[in-house]
Amino acid sequence: MNKTPAAGAPPKRAIDIVNASLKRRYARERRFRFIGLSAVILGLSFVGLLFADIIAKGHSAFVQTYIQLPVHFEAAVLDPDGSRNPEVLARANYQQLIRDALRTEFPGVTDRRETRTLYSMISVGAPTQLRDRVLANPDLIGTTQDVWLLADDDIDMLVKGHIDRGLPENQRRVKDQAVGWVEQLEAQGRIAKRFNTIFFTNGTSREPELAGIAGALMGSFYTLILTLLFAFPIGVGAAIYLEEFAPKNRWTDLIEVNINNLAAVPSIVFGLLGLAVFISVFGVPRSTPLVAALVLTLMTLPTIIIASRAALKSVPPSIREAALGVGASPLQTQIHHVLPLAMPGMLTGTIIGMAQALGETAPLLMIGMIAFIVEIPSGFTSPSTVLPVQIFLWADSPERAFVERTSAAIMVLLAFLILMNLTAVLLRRRFERRW
Amino acid sequence: MSTTLDEMTVRTRATTSAELASGRESRETVGDVTSANPRMVCRHVDVFYGSTQAIKDVSLDIGKNEVVSMIGPSGCGKSTFLRCLNRMNDTIDGCRVTGSITLDGLDIYDKGLDPVPLRAQVGMVFQKPNPFPKSIYENVAYGPRILGLTNSKAELDDIIEGSLRKAGLWNEVKDRLDKPGTGLSGGQQQRLCIARTIAVSPEVILMDEPCSALDPIATAIIEELIDELRSNYSIAIVTHSMQQAARVSQRTAYFHLGDLIEVGETNQIFTNPKHKLTEDYITGRFG
């Protein structure tokens, strides 16, 4: 195009040059679109793979195997003096009832080892199940009832097909004999899979069939509430001051750079800081939602401050001028006009920060949230764990039944994360203003 | 108040492009900067943004019941000067104002003076209509409410009706006061902003190109309104339209690269400008 046409040759028209290059330009555009589209498809397929794998592994944890046995509530075992005293009933030997029921069901079993195998088919949580029943209705004593008893995790795995019945006996956890009993019970329709309420109502346990996420969920809930209470006011306050009131000088530049740096600090560092400062110096009880919230506040503050500043920046200056122009003070201008307009953006940033905090594991390991806690936490200072840490702990457990529970817990965590992010998107849609 | 300013001599100066570009030294103002009945008096005002000087030694009066228009090419500092009059420039970092500006004899850049009540006395209407994203009623009510001008709802209602009437908007919006102000047309929004400004009973109204975003019909309505408002307020208006300046103002000030070049009766400026630069501008040779 820089070349001048040779003398004598007809001058080339600009439109001819444009037409000649057109095909190449369109081809480049098509290539670019194709690359972009494949990147999106690749990304989505990874997400799809993740979800498919987790759901395939975890969906079976939402049902639990139960075995139906006729249990005789023997008065001599439960209530020898016939007083119906709840304290006596609570301490009675319910395990005896289950063992009796099993022996009645399978009368041929006499050998000690065989008996042990037989007893282990029913979960160690089943006696509690019976006790709760009797305490709720003492009239059961002396009667025989068909009761659905919680099966042991190995039996549960066998029934769900996670243990291959075709393998040789020494390569699987369930003995041939037990497989035979299970098949016998299945034939009688006395084995059923029911919705696993235990998973949602119990704290964790060494026994997979008794392990639930309620403790971790409550721990996460208390932690997030406190994190929100700490991080939102501090973050929004800092953002308003920095964006609207602070003079622009070297100091505020330094602060801004440091806030951005803080957002990129590995989260485990915050955990170490929490351990060194909050627990060692200030004596905050460890392994509690309180200390977890303090650490997660430090971690989410940069996210909230950066998002809030962006939200404040997007409020048009004309609104500030309008308010100042009628005699509003700078603070009134902020509170009456700028803040309401920036709030959706601030809330979006906060929710994303909270979602980050919900999924955070590493710093919490440092401050004792990794402890094995069976109790469901009852407050901000009771020992607890949180969902991602619970997932980490279960993923570490050797029992086959914990594999599906790990995946199920991940599904619950993902559900909460998606819910929170969805809220953020909806908030933005609902309150976004265009200028 | 310096007396030399009152006896400005007409100076004829060659305006070469080199001088236009350099413009380092401030030029002396041609014409009479004073008003017979001044409300705001500005003397030797310099404005700096950081190290650049945006306004150079400008002196100008804004009289009672008078519309002063400020014209000049883009970037000449007329808006900056206007924003000095209610200390709106305070909100800009690195902006520094020297010289004296008084409102009814009171120095508005005095250390002890609070700019917040000042802005209630010297109201401002901006280039782009900027109603609050609230109802029409709330837009007008906001000023009186935060300043505590009323004790009762009835009083507030009176102020709102009065302000909207003065702004010529009452008949158009009286049935939908609870509708958002941002839903009005551009011209109506600007009149709503004027109503919002006069609701706090200011003494001076500053208008920064109030019609630049409006169509000719809306502009005509606003110009009519400015003429009516003159009976109660002092008005300083910045405009890019020389016709508008000629139509609405009694006095006109011509700014050029931060200097106030010429001030005079509007008729005189447009029919018989004394300074070469003014003449070049109003005859359309540049700007």
C-alpha cells in the first residue's frame, strides 16, 4: 500500500485493495471465534466432568440401608423393676435386644466368630435408635415390633453395590456368610434403602453410617455470620473512607497497593497469623467459629474493600455534585445518595467474599478447626468444624462409605456456593441502574 | 476593593497565534467588571489545578436581580470560575483558589466559613440534568429536609409546590409527584433540578451550561424561566451558545485561556466588542 504504482500502470483503486484483503480478514475473524468457542466448551466440559463425577460418587449417600427385624422389647432387660423411670430406660442394654433379635432370625449361628459377624451387620448406632423409640413410647416394653434398624456401613456398601459380590472372600470386607444373610433378607424384602436423614441431622462420627454434616454446617453457619458481621462494616467503611474522604497522596497510594497485595496473600498465612495473634496473644478459644471468623475476616476484607470501591467509583459524580449543591454535608451525600446506589455492588462483592470464606480450608486447619468434633456446635464459642474441613477429614478416612459421604458433602457445599453466587447475580440484576 | 479595576482602559493588542498559545501572563480585563448593586464580588481570583493555572487574576461582580453570562471557547475556565462561587471546586483534589470572593460582603473562602450552608445560599444547576434516582417529590424535598427549613409536612408540601411552580413544572408533574424523577424528559429533568435548587431559597443560582443537553423547545422554556427567576435571584450562567447569552443575560463576560478578556453590557459585547479576541470569538473566527 505504501508502494507507488509504476508509471503507466492504471492506478489501483482503494476498493480493490480492500476487497482483496477482505477474505483474509473474515478468515481471521472466524478463527478467533472458533478458538473462543472451543475455550468456552473446554471450560464447561471440565465443570461438567467435575459435577458428573461428584454426583455419580455422592448421590448414593443420600439413601441409607435399613434392615427390618422383629425386636422383642424384653421387659426384664429394659425395665427390670417396672418403674418406667426414664433414667433407667435410658441406661438399659438395648444392644441385647438387637442381638437377641438377630439370633432369633438366624438360629443356626452358634460359633463365636460367626456370631460376631452376625452382630456387626447392624450399626452400633441402632441401640440409640431403639432407646429413642422406647423413651418416646414406653408402652412398647413387653411387645414385639418389626423395626427397621440401621445397617452397618459395610452392609450398606454391599447393598448399594459398591462391594463386588463376585470377588473372592479375602478381597472384600464382607464375609461370604454375611453376603448370604443379606441375600436371604433381601429375598424377604427386609432390606430397604431409605432417605438418609442422619446425614443431615448428625455431627460427624467414626462410623460412616452415623456421620452427618449438621455439625459442620452449623459451624460454617456461625462462622459465616460472624465473618459477615466483622467484614462488611469494616470493609465498607474502609472503602468509603479511601474512596470518598481520604486525600490522594503517597500514603493512600501505599494503602491501596497493600490492600491489593493482601488479596493475593496465600490463605494459610492468615491461618498462621490467626494462630499467632488471636489465639496466642489474645487468647481467643481455638477451634471455635469466633476465631475462624476473625481469620476469615482478614482474608475476605481485601475482596470486600476492592469490590466496594469499584461500586462507589461507578456512582456518577453528578449525584454527589447534586447533593452537595443543595447543601448536603459530605457525609449526608454519602449516606443519602452514594451508598444506596453503591449498595448492590457492595453486597455482590461481600457475597462473593463470603462464598470464598465458606470454601476456605487451609487457614482453618491452623487454628484447630480440624479437630474431631461430634457435637453440633451451639454457639460462637463452642468447638466446631466447618464444611470444607469436614470434607477434608472424610476424604482422609479409609472406609469406603466415607467416599460417597465426602462427595455428598461436596455437593452440599457446592449447592450453598451456587446459591450464594446466584444471590449475588440476582442482586446485581435487580438493583443495577443504568445511567 | 481596588479602584484601578473600575477605571479599566481599553487596550488594543495584537493577537498572534504565538501569544494565544503561550498565554503565560494574565491579560487585563477590558470593560467594567463591577455591578451597581453587587451580590457576589470576586477580586483577583486565581485557580490552580496542581501546578497548572486554570484561572488568572479574574475579577467580576454578580449583581442583584441580574443574569451574568460567561462565554468563551472550551477550556477557557468559565466553568472553573463558576464552580469557585459555591466552593464546588473543594471537592476536586489539588484545586487551589486564591484571591477574594465575597457573598454580601462575607468572604466565602474564609477559613472559618463552612461550605455546606454556603452551597445552600449559592445553588447550582449542572450541565447534565442530575435528578436523584428518587421520586419527584423527594428530589425537591431533599434540600429543605436536610437543612431543616420546615417543621411540618404541610410546610414542606407548600415549598415543593412553590418551587415546582417557579420552575414551571408543577402542571406537568402535580399528578405524579411519587414517580421517579429520572423518568421525566430531559427538559423536565433540568427544570426539576432548578426546582430542587430554588427549594432551599438560595440567593445566587449558578448554571453551568444548563441547556447543552436539551432540545430547542426545552431550551426556550428554560430560558424563559431564567428570565422570570431574575426577579428573585442573582444568576450566573455559563453557556456555549452566544445566542443564549444574548437572549437571557444583562451582562456578559468573555473568558479566554483562563483570562477574563472583556466584560460589559450584553448588547455592547455582541454589537460593539472592544477587544480583538472578543470580536474574533463572537464573529465565529475561532472557538
